[in-house]
Amino acid sequence: MAMALVAVEVASAGKYGYRTLGPHMRGKDVRLLQRDLRVLKLPTTVDGVYGKETRRNVRELERRRGWPLDGIVQRKQAQQIKAIAAKRRAKKRTRQVTASGDYRFPVGDPHNFGGASARFGAPRSGHTHQGQDVFAPCDTPLYAAHAGVIKARSFQSSAGYYLVIDGADGTDTAYYHMKKLSWAVVGTPTYPGQQIGRVGASGNASGCHLHFEHWSAPGWYSGGAPYDPLPELLSWDSYS
């Protein structure tokens, strides 16, 4: 009987909500729990290990929900957390679609805008900064800021892995220093909030960040010109 129970536990280890989760446990279900905690505004490292940080954030969620404060996620609680997080994600997607101009902030949480050197127009060797840097931990999700079509996708020694989206209004947005080449090939349609990659430090980058550019019509190196995107980014960040 004991061996049978162990077999069931191992078989269900990757299925979030099929086993009780607690300290020192590992697995895909722990990783999914950690992602849901992040959605619920409880910043948690997504590493698949139920460590002190995960337990602390589970206890905070228990406190908010009026559950027993034991830092352990019972199967029923896991199902509830999944449902709450799914509802939060759906609500966020609705806000993204209905927000003014259908734009979405391109970097997941946590993030910051750095100092003066991260701004548009900051001096660089032989040129000026053409975009705004948004700093975030490596592997933080990157999202399409607007609907459009992938215009360029490549690697360049300075920009690193990059992606350019041609918007319906003729303006383009560019995403530099990505962790790796985006899955979205040239010609792929995009929508606001669609994940297009992850934050990295490829190319000539000091630390993990997104170098974000917005180009006027007709677009990126095709007759348009880059302009300061910080006011837009601040606006999008307020509702995304």
C-alpha cells in the first residue's frame, strides 16, 4: 500500500492541485504555484522549489484569505488559488484590450526606469540614446506593446537579440537586448500583451533590461524617427 501511495504522489507531482505542497518540495506544480503568487502581487522567484520565500508568500495569501496560517497549500487551496489567479489574468487582459489606444506596458513586474543614463537622448559614444531602458530581472516576460506585425527579428552586436513590431498606425516599436531570439518570426501578427520573449542582457548591455524604442511613421529605419517613449511607457504602466 505504501509503495502504491508513493507511485500516485510521483505520478501527480507535475499536476498543480493534485497534491499538498509544502516546504522543501520541488516540481512543476510548485513552479505553477509560484507563478500564480506573482499574479496575485506576491513577488516570488519561479524556480520550482518550495523555499522560505514561497512559504512566506503563501502565508501572506493565507492571511489575506482568512485561511489557516501554516504555509502549506492543500489540494483544495491550490484549486482556489488557480481560480483566483485565472480570474485576475482575465481581468488584466480585459483592461489591456479596453485601455486607451490598446497599448500594454512591455515589461513584467518588477521593473524600474533607471537613472538619467537610461533616458532618451542620453549621451553615448558617438551618438545619443534612441530609446528608454526598462530594468528588470533577467527572464522577466516581455510583451508586445500594441497590435501589429513582426517587421524584424535578428541579432546585432550592439542591440543583441531584438524584435521590431510594425503597428497598424505605421509607427514601430523595437525591443533590444532580449534573452534569446523571439519565437515570433517576421510576418507574425501580434496583439497587445502577447508575450514575445524575455528580458536579457544580450549584445552591448550593462545588466538585464529592455531597451525600448518607439518610431514615428513610416517606422524603424524606413523613413521614421525615434522619439522619447517615456511618457507613453509611464501611461501604459499605470493600467497594465
